[in-house]
Amino acid sequence: MQYAGLFVLKAIVFPYFCAMLTQRQLFLQHNAQTSPEPLMLEFVRAKGVYIYDSSDKKHLDLIAGIGVSNVGHCHPAVVKAIQEQAETYMHLMVYGEYVQTPQVNFAKALADILPESLSCTYFLNSGTEAVEGAMKLAKRYTGKKGFIACKNAYHGSTQGAESLMESDFYSSGYGPFLPHVSFIRHNNIADLTKITEEIAAVFIEPIQGEAGIRVADLDYMVALKAKCQETGTLLIFDEIQSGFGRSGKMFAFEHYNIVPDVLLLAKGIGGGMPIGAFISSLEIMSVLSHTPILGHMTTFGGHPVCCAAGLATLRTLVDNGIVEDVEEKGQLFKSLLKHPAIKEIRGKGLMLAVEFESFEVNKKIIDACILDGVLSDWFLHCSNSMRIAPPLIITKTEIEEACSIILKNINLVLE
């Protein structure tokens, strides 16, 4: 009983002590850190293409949460769908047991805009989970163990997904990873000989994201598809970054007139809510339901609120013709960002990489732009390039403003 007074005192004093600490201090003390030097930007609200900090300064967002906010931050249609569904019901049961209208409607809407062979969707919480589910699906359907992925790919940070990434730097200290994984060079036809009848699936980003936006050639993709068909290997397209309009088409595979056996989506499909999906044919997906049953499980995957947000996002993109202008907007960025310090601008649509001489130069420019109200960042496997991936609703005037600020800060950094 002698400690009772101390507990009461702590209960009274501790909240006041915490209130005296800044949000930045609390962030460093209580949120797990992913780098020694986080940006520490403190934002309090977001709307459209802008994010506002604690002093109400607005920042033009050129990265959209790494390709997430395709329809902009807090799009009214998405917010309305979230609110209405949250008032109706939220989590009811693990995925796949109950017929839940938001899941059914979103899956049907996806099937309506995808090829017939991509008509069956398994919803999850993230892109990484979509990769994991697709790995299990490929093994189960083909009866094979081997995987092939591309060098400098990024597929996620869980053990299975990270097994598909050949990066000693980012994987150091976290192995061993899954066996039976081989790597090929993106866009290198000669490497396709590694695809044999022992390979369950090839995972590929048609537009590599964290490699610095590397767009696959048509000839390469045609040869890749043919090789997979020849060897009975599933072709799995990771469109977690490139999907839902970012490349200038609803899906990047449309640039090649090639349909993958399995499609992976996440990031932009939820309008800011956490959701991922792997999509295939009913025949392929059916193997997860038997021998054994419950071949893949998730508690929160396909959350009703997230699926409602996803459907609202899809309808917003399609009904408002947003994707139709994406390529033109990307070309505007390319035409305006002219400077001797810019070595190259790569990409399709609003999925662009602006390459500089070195990471040091790139980082200084990015930091200067952030101070000047424009948000950008660099790529995991291409640190000398600046990411340009704004919400797809960005206007031509906003693009001009962003490019003007970038060019101004290139000059300031290099003068």
C-alpha cells in the first residue's frame, strides 16, 4: 500500500510531462525508427496535392506517399465512402467466410476493367502481403519450388518478399532467405534462359520502381511471356507502384498488350487506405481453397472500409477520366525539367526519375526543395535520382510551379 500514492502521482503527473514534449520528441521515443536520420517533417493535414505542416505551410506533394494517393489526399468521394462504410460495419470475420458487400463490389469492379483471365481477387493489407500470397499460389498451382526475380527489384520487406530481392545492402543481417530463387537482369533477353521447367513463377515489375523507374522494352516482355508459356511458369506482374493509372494507362501491362497470369496491386488502389491484392483466374486461385483448405489466410485483408475506399478510388479514376491526362502531364514534367545538371529523365506517365550526377547532389536538391515547399525523395536502388510521382490529379499549373521550384533549387545547390 505504500506505493499507492506513487502510482496516483504518476497517473497525474505523467500526462502533463508528455504534453510538454514535442511531437518530434515523442516520435523519436515511442515510434520504431527505420533510419538514423528521418526527415522529421510534422504534417497535420492534407488535401488534394498539398500536405500542410504544423505551421500551416503547404507542401506540393510530388511523391504521393510513394504512389499511394493517386486521386489526391482526402478525395471527397473516398472520404464519403469510408465514413458511410464505417457507420455500416467494419471488421466482421476473417477473409473469405462472410459475403461482405464492399469486398464483392470492389472485386467485381476490378474484374470489369481487367482481362477475363484476371477475374478473381484475393484482398490483403499491403503490397508485401500480395507478393507473399502470390508466392504461395504459384507453388501450389504449379507444384514447383523455384522463383525468378529481377536484379534491383523491390517487392517488400517480409522474409518471402525480400527473398525476391538481390540486395546485400538492404538484406544484410536478415537472412537466410528462401532457397531456389534466381535473378535475371531487367530488360535483358539473354537472361531469360534461366527460366526453366523447374521455375514456379517469374516476378517482375513491368516498370521497375526502386531501381529508378526502368521501363521494360516491348521485345523483352514479349520474349518473357513466350518463355514462361514454354516452361509452364506463371508470369507475375508486380504493379504495386505502376498500377491504377500511374503509368498513363490503368495498368502498366496494357502498354505491352500482354496479360500476366497473376497481377499484384496495392498502394494507389485504396485512395490512402491500406489494401493490397493478388488477382488471377478462378482456376488458378481455386487451388488455395482445398487440399488443404485455408491455403492462405488473413484476418484484416479485404477490410470493408478499405474495400469501400478502393471502389470509390476506382470509380473516381474511371468516371472522371483522370488516367487519360496522365501521359500528357508526365510529358510536361519532362519538357520543363531542362538543366545541364539533369542527366536523364526516365519513366512513363507520372512515374518518373530525374537523374543527377550523384546521391550527394540529388539529396541536396531534394532537401532544398522540401524547404521550398516541394516534397520529393530518392530511390532505394538508385539514390542519384529524384522521384516524381505526384497525385494523378495534379494540374498543369501545379506542375509548372513544381518544376520552377526544382530548377531554382538546382541552381542554388550548384552555384
